[in-house]
Amino acid sequence: MKVESITLHRIGMPLVRPFETSFGRETARDVLLVQVRTDTGDGWGECVAGSTPSYSSEYVDGCAHVIENHLAPLLFGASPLSATDLERLFAPVVGHRMAKAALEAAVLDAELRASGTSFARYLGAVRSEVDCGVSVGISPSINELLTEVQGYVDAGYRRIKLKIKPGWDCEPVRQVRELIGADVALQVDANTAYSRDDIAHLGQLDAYDLLLIEQPFDEEDIASHIALARAITTPVCLDESIVSVGVAVDAIERGATSIINIKPGRVGGYLPAVAIHDACVERHIPVWCGGMLETGIGRAMNVALAALPGFTLLGDTSASNRYYAEDITEPFVLSNGRLAVPTGPGSGVTVRVDLIRQWATEQSRHLS
Ligand code: OSB
Ligand code: MG
């Protein structure tokens, strides 16, 4: 396959409700989409970076810049090319995994569409539908949080994840546990908002039968996660820290994490994501698929990934209407708490280019 051109589209998608985490509040998703044109057909990928470098060092402007100036020239220079070559091809560019992942997704989509293979089949999915959880942002009040959570439980979500930060942790967790009862799974995500001095405080969360606590400390601070894992009974799960299979294996072996949140964007793509999955399966570490408020493009691919055998915990792969009133692909609809894994070639979804034009926040950039 040969990549002939790349078009970068940037769109703004209003969220159905603001999403607040310990690092900020978003009311709309600023999305960079990558469309590749190849000699065998088109493919689409989605960049998961946010508008500001708050979740990670990557952000939309930076991703667009590194794609245009550093990654695209490597792609145009390589022929023939397969998605499996990209990790090596992009190796001269250090980091920038979300930018690399967006291109990898688009190349993979083009390649799989051309061969008539679905993402699910190619990645090794073993399920035709996946059980879904939902990530619930920090609320203006506990009452509003309880109303929102009840709505998700009524909609059929089988696992609730609460965003926490200092000042918004034990009490909301206690009240949500009381609301949903013992049968609905509950977990929390701090997005690095705590420090090692908070270990005793976080230990109070052990009272609420949580499935896991996600990323309480800094991305680089593996040592504090080890200390926490030794001090509390709630399993520690890493998100931001896990940027590669090497880091994943190291964090597991050192006892920093006993569960891993896999996000393809964070680790450089779907193929690295599968490699982390495989390493975790080998070590009996359960994994689940995280989310970055994806549009239907990224969601389709994430749902396929979540159907792999090691994804034994429910992911943040929620239905499209949890995020957007209208999506740029056909929506993913929750049925019995599950989403169907797409079966068509590539991502299996059709991109609505009319909406991409309508919601564009910048002129699209054509690279060749
Ligand atoms: O930490 O998992 C996270 C959203 C944006 C950035 C980071 C995270 C999240 C979520 C939402 O928790 C997951 C989703 O529903 O897509
Ligand atoms: Mg997280």
C-alpha cells in the first residue's frame, strides 16, 4: 500500500453535558481527524489528544504539527507500506504517541477496508458485543452526581467510574455506592490529582468495595503507586503512566499496578495496544479499554479492541449518546448494557463528511 495524501480535519463537537476531571472541564470536544488516501482506498483515524496538554503532554495543535512536519513525510517516503511497519517507521520521532496512533488508525482502516477485514477480526476479537461502563465527571453537587449516575444505571450501564480529586472523593463515592447498591461495579479515577502524602486518605476508599483506583499519582511516579498498592486493599490501576509495553511490564513486575487501562491513543496505536494486552494476559493482569470521549471513528475501533479475550473488565466504551447528540458516524447504541462490535471492513462505520464540513473549526489541511 502507498499513502498518497493525508487530510487533517479539525472539528468541534458539543458534549451533551460538560465533562469535568481533576485536570479540567470540557464542554465540547476539539477533535483532529486524519483521512488518508492510499492507492487501495481511504481510511480514517481519530486523534485522542485534547485541546490543552492537561491529560498528557500532547494536545491537538501539537499533534497536527508533528503529523504535518515529522510523521507525514515518513509515511510519504515509505512504499510499500503496512500498518505493521509504522512503529519502526515512526521510531525516529520520539514520543508523540497520540499523533502516531491517529495515523496508524487511518492506515489500518484503509488497509483493512481494502482487504475486506474488520478491525475486530484483525485484532483478534473473541466477542460480538462488549459490556459497557461509563465514566462520570465531577459534578457541581453530590445531588446532581446522584441524578446523573441513576440515569446511567437506568440506561443499562453495568459499571460506574467516578472522577475524583482532593475534596471530591470519599463522600461522593459513599453516596453513589449507597445509591447503586452492592451489585453495580464502582471504580474511581483521579487523573494524577493526589500525592504520596494522601495514601492514608485514599485508604478510606477501601470501605466502598471499589473495583479499582485509577492513576492517583503523577504519570512518572511509579514509586508512589507501589507504596499505595501495598497500603490499601483496593486494586491500583494505571492509565497515564502506561505509555508502552515496556513500561506496562515494568509497572506490573514492580507491583505498581494490578490492572491496566489500555487506550490505543496513549500507547501509540492499536498494534501497541494489542501488544500490551498480550503482555498482560501472559501475566494474568486484567485489562479494560479506556476512552477519550471518542467520536464514532475511535469508538468503533475501541469496541473492537475491547472484544479481545484479556479485556475482562468493563471499559469506558459508552454509547454515543452519552457524549454527543449527533455523531459523525452511525451512533453506537447501548442494548442490554452492551455495544455491538462492528463487523464491516475496517472500522466498520461510515464517516459523515457533510457533518465534518459543517462542524469544522479550521480549514482542512491537505498534505501530499
Ligand atoms: O482518564 O480515562 C480518563 C476522558 C478524557 C481524558 C481522560 C480520561 C477520560 C475519561 C472518559 O475518563 C472516558 C470516556 O468515556 O471516553
Ligand atoms: Mg483515566
